[in-house]
Amino acid sequence: MRDRFKKEVNKLAQDYTASIPFDKRLYKQDIAGSIAHAKMLAKQGIISDKEAELITMALTSIREEIEGGEFAFRADLEDIHMNIEARLIEKVGDAGRKLHTARSRNDQVALDMRLFAKEAISQTIEKLVGLQRALLDVAEANKDEVMPGYTHLQRAQPVLFAHHMLAYFEMLQRDVSRFRDCLGRTDVLPLGSGALAGVPYPIDRDFLAKELGFSRISANSMDAVSDRDFVIEYQAAASITMMHLSRLAEELVLWSSAEFGFIELDDAYATGSSIMPQKKNPDVAELARGKTGRVYGNLLALLTVMKALPLSYNRDMQEDKEGFFDTVDTLLSTLEVFTGMIATLKVKGEKTRRAAEEGYILATDLADYLVGKGVPFREAHNIVGGLVQYAVENGKTFKDLSLSEYKNFSSLFEEDVYSVTVASSIGARDVPGGTAPGQVAQQLARARKIVQG
Ligand code: ARG
């Protein structure tokens, strides 16, 4: 490989430019791509059937060597592509030397990355659905539990706990749809683009696409070798998913605190303190919240790598890998551990109910009560505002107020004001998407269908 040069490469320069420490992870994709390429070359009469067979057999045994930990990766061979090719030539000589006909490492690495990304996307979707199922299970198991719904982290209106869980189901459903979109644009075969301009051999790209499971072939060779949009898209979708998981993590941290006491995490998903024996810490949730930072960082890093690259391939693009692998690993492990954590958490229904009953959480419902008696909503809002102020000043809840105290604020209050309760509040929100039990039951059924289909 040093044919053109008068000197050996500087050792630091070699280590600096080598990608083998991290791109060896692409060995499976690289071998699959090379086997398909060899088959295609033989089919087109560019190499012989015998040569293709030798190549295929040798590549298969190289895969076994790698998986058996017997393969000696060499930094002087730069990357996974040259490591495998060199070993192939060692094994089968001239047949191996023909494999790189009608191919460049530029379309080769683009192919490997797309194959890797396609698999990562499928695994991501599968794990997203797994977490959705866990959310549905815990929602169904606690479908009668009520809790305060919050805005500004202030108790706002009572909701069903299941309704709250279904909100996360929806977020994850959008994530699934984003990864599916991303899959559609990843599912394009770049092989056959050569270094950048195409190749001067009668190759069959549609055959390659079929062999390797791609739905389409790329339309422009220069774009094909220089496009990493699919990696960026994965990372963007992953960032949004991590943002969702981080929000859920934050709620689990809050809810498992003594201040809220809404849930108890299973011991298997909590950790202790090295000094305070009473502590049961939500470290998994905290770390998911923390790891969101590196996933955002990986996205920004690659966007920055790509931002001013002239067409077509540039070595800068080798920097697409570590961040991408890290994001895939982080996202998959976060989804997996969350699935177990959600599946095992206990809802403390008595606590959530008490929190929903405390305070003035039914104020909106009292305003709606007056609206039912003909008061314009804005005026009803003012009246109940005065009522809340009075109750706060006198250290009373709505339940403690006498009817005559109510009547000081509006003569329209009657005995039935006492039938405004958490249950009536929740039951009244009987609109599609609302928190009334019948609506939530429908949402649960709809969600269950989605994850079964
Ligand atoms: N290791 C390289 C990468 O990941 C492979 C492509 C190298 N191409 C080249 N022209 N040097 O981008």
C-alpha cells in the first residue's frame, strides 16, 4: 500500500489516522458487502466463478476468526476494510487481489455504515416498542389511580395515572415513526459508486441491492460516497428519544423522593449510598438524564464535521463512527434498562390520590360549575379566584367552606357544589384525548393495538 511513497509512514501519523480500533465493529457488514460484491463480479464475468467462491469461503472463515478472537488487527492496515482484504489475500492470493475491482473504500465504507445503521434502527424500534409495552402494562395495572396533573410543576388538575403514562407512550410512538422515516432514507445502496464517479465495469447494482437487502440504489455516485445524512438523522431521532427518556427520568426522580412519594422503584433498579444507610437512589434515571448530554453532543459533533466538506469523500468523515456507535449503544441500553425499571415500579396510589385531593386543585371545576349555572367563564374564574384567596387566608380547603361562605362569592352556589370531587373532575373531561376513565380506556386499547401490530 506504500507503493507511491519513498518512506514509511510516521508512527504517530499512522495511529492518528487509523480507524481500526473502532471500525472493527463493522466487520460483519464489511464481509457481507464483500461477499455480495464478489458474487456480482462473477455473475457479470468480471472475475471467475471459482474466484468468487474462493473469496466467499475465505471471507466466511475470516469472519469466524474475528468472532473467535483469533484475528490480528493491524493499525498499519488503517481500517477494517484493509485488514480484512489483506487477510483475504494472505489466504487466497490473486483471487483476493481481484476483490477490490470496481470498488473503492469510499463506497465500501458508505455501504458498511448503512448496513450497520439499518440494523441499529430495527433494534431501536424494537426496544422502543418494548418500553411502550411496559408503559402500557403499568398504566393498565394502575388504571384507577388518580394523581395531580401539573403545569409549572404546580398541582393543576387531577388526572388518571394511566393518562400520564400514555403521554409517554405517544412520545415514543412519534420516536418510532421518526426512526421508520430514517430507515427509509438509510435503505439505499451506495455500492457501485466507486471512489466518487462510478466504475468503468459492467456491474449490476440492482443485484447488489437485492443481495444486501436494500430497496433502492443511490442515484448519484458523488452524493452516495459523501452522504452521512442517515447517521445524522439517526442521531437526531436518538436525541429526541433521549430527551423524552430524560423527561421521564426526571419525573421518576421526583416521584420517588420523600417529597412526592408517588412511586417506589424496585430494589433491582435502585442503588445505595456509601455513607447514608437510609438512601435508595434512582441512579438509573439520573444517568439516563445525564447520558442525554452525550447523545446531543454526538449529533452536534457530526453536524460540525460535515458542515463545510467539499464533495465528495473526505477523510474527516471517518469521524462519523465513534459518536454514532456511542449513541446507538447509549440509546439501546437506556431503552432496555428503562423497560425493566418501568415494568417493576410500584405506584403508591394512596399517596397520589391524597396529593390529588389536597389544595385547590378543583378550582377549575368550581369555575366550570358556575359556568353550568350560566356565568361566563371569565367571570366564574374571577369568582373562584376570590374564593381561593379567602380559603387560603382562613386555612380552609374547599370542602371545609360552608355553603354560606360559598354564597358570599356567588349566590349561584348550591348544596351540589360539594359533589365537585376529584372523581367528578376527571370524569367530566370526557373528550377524545381527555382523562375521563372511558377515554383513557379507549386510549389504552388503541395503544395496545399499536404495539401488537
Ligand atoms: N476508514 C475510512 C473511513 O472510515 C474508510 C474510507 C477510507 N477512504 C479513503 N479514501 N481513505 O472513512
